[in-house]
Amino acid sequence: MCKRKTSNVTQEKKCWLGNIKQILTESLGLPEIWNNLGTRLTGKHLGIINTTLKSVYKFQWEKYINRTDNGPMGGNKLRTYRKFKNVFMTENYLSYMTNNTARKYFARLRTSAHSLRIETGRHTVPKTPVDARLCRHCNKIDDEFHFLLECSKSPDSVTARRTFLNQMTTLYPDFTNMTKSDQFIFIMAADNEDKCMLLQSFIMSLVRNRGSL
């Protein structure tokens, strides 16, 4: 029955089986598997499908995250994310950050799912140009870099930042020799437990003093 049904599928026919045919024959380049759907698929066939799906998805992910085209207002939501996310993998901070709330805020910060003006300015009508999405206190672009390393809205935030940076320098002596941009990338990578433990306390202090994220 399966072979009879597959033989009736054409490229023009839009149905779930037609979609499977397109995925196997075009997207994955596995027409031989489609042509043999009338027989039992072996573990080898399923392994090939699984491996090919992952490979194609990873290729598309890398292509998308590294795209350089901007919108008419100069916006590209991935311009910050790709600075510290360049490998498709589960991030270590998801395991190392034991404070669930801090982990949630940090995930928002990494993925631009927050209320900083660099993000909210994308949704105004008309869209606010990137260089006009300013912190209301500092008059600098209110982005993730500014939130972590610059904003002086609250004296408590300034104190928390100084403490955090001193702790980072103690753990990583070369940290103080980095440029601010490199420090930001190093922090946002959050690739080991010690860094994550310091970072989650710092994030909670910044959010508490700002009021939201």
C-alpha cells in the first residue's frame, strides 16, 4: 500500500506525503530512500536520514547566523549573538547556572528576548534606527554590552559591576588586559562553572537595580 501511495505523489500535489518526498529527494538528497519506501527501512537507512538531517540543519543554522545583510534601518538581530555563539551545541551555562531566574535572564540577554531599547526599538512604528535606541539615563545605545559593562543608572549596579569585574580578574588574570569588546564576548560565552556562578549573581544584581529585563 505504501508503495502504491508513494507512486501517486507528484511534485505538484501538496500533501504530507508530498512534503516527505521533497525533504528526502531534494532537501536531503536521498532519492534512493524515497524510492524504497515500499520496503522496510533498516537501521542503516534511519541512521542516514538522522545524520543527514542534522548536517543540513547545522549548515542552514551556520549560514543564517553568519548572514551580514541588514534591514533598511540597519538592524540585524544576530549581530550580537554571533559574536559569542558560533558552534551549534548545548550551552554550558544551561547546566552550570543553578539559579533558575538568573539563567532565564541570561538566556534572554543572549537571544535578545529582553526589554533593552536595542530590542524594543525594533517594534516601534516607525522602527527606531539602531543608533537612536538609547539608554534613557546614559544616552548611549541601550544594548547588551551597555547593560553589562557600561550603564550607570543605579549606583548599586556600578558597585555590582566593579565587584564582578574584580572577581573575574582574580579568576582570569588576563581579563583586565582584554578590550571591553573582548571582555563582553568572554563573559557572554559563559563556558565554565566558575564564570557562570559569578555571572548569575551579577545578572541578578543588574536586573534588580534596573527593575526588569
